[in-house]
Amino acid sequence: MNRVNIYDRETQKLVGWFDIDAAEKFSEDTWFDGSNQISKATGSQWAHEALYRTKGGRWVLNRWSQWQGSRETWEFISETEAREWLLAQGHDEAAKRYFGPIEEERGPGRPEIGPAIQVRLPEDLLAAVDARADAEGVSRAEMVRMLLAEALG
């Protein structure tokens, strides 16, 4: 057994430990900037991270630096933080295994509701639609949909 102690960052009190030999390790992803390998987790060629899932199911983030005199740290993190870290580092299969299906990537904006149409409105009517949309806290498009649905019954 190779025990790693976890300390609270602020109080430096021991908050737990785990057996690193029994844990599953996930390494950071890197990219080559033309001169150096850069960590996608930290954005640095010097600072690095790795994520561990303990035998007991907890997530531990390990941070270290190649700078002389810097301290290696170990920190328990939440499942949400672990999932985001795994996805950001390209460990999609591990994220799926531990957290379920991953949503499909979508383009910018909201999902398509229906086909787009173009309608020209007089300025005063458009101003009235915008004022009502602001009052109800919805977008112009949503207000037009609501007004049409109301009018058509």
C-alpha cells in the first residue's frame, strides 16, 4: 500500500487519505506549441495535473510543478469537477463510465424549434412586440411565437 494524505488547503489539517496503488489514474492531455508540451489542464509547460479515482470512489486532483521549491498538492474534488476535468482532458469514455451518457455537441444558440421565417413589421408594431417581450422577460422570437399561438387559439 502506498498511502497519500490529503490536507485541507486553508487549514493544512489532514482530511483523508487514499491508496494510490489501488486508485485509477487519469493523466492530463497536452498539446505541442512548437517548442514545448503544454498541459491542457493548466495551460502551462511547467504546471501539471492528474486525476485519481480512489478504490472507495472519491476523486482526487493531484497538482505539481517543475519549478524548484514548489509543493505537490492533493485535493478531494466533487463529482461535477471530476466529470468536467475528465471531459476537458479527453477522457470521454471514463466520464461516460462513471457519470453516464455525454450529451451530443450542439452548435451555438438554442435548439431549433421550427423552420425560420421572415416577416416585415412596421416599426411601431415591432416596438410594441419588443416592449411586451421585455416586460415578460422573453426574447423577441419567443414573444412572436406566444402572440401567434394566442391569436390562433
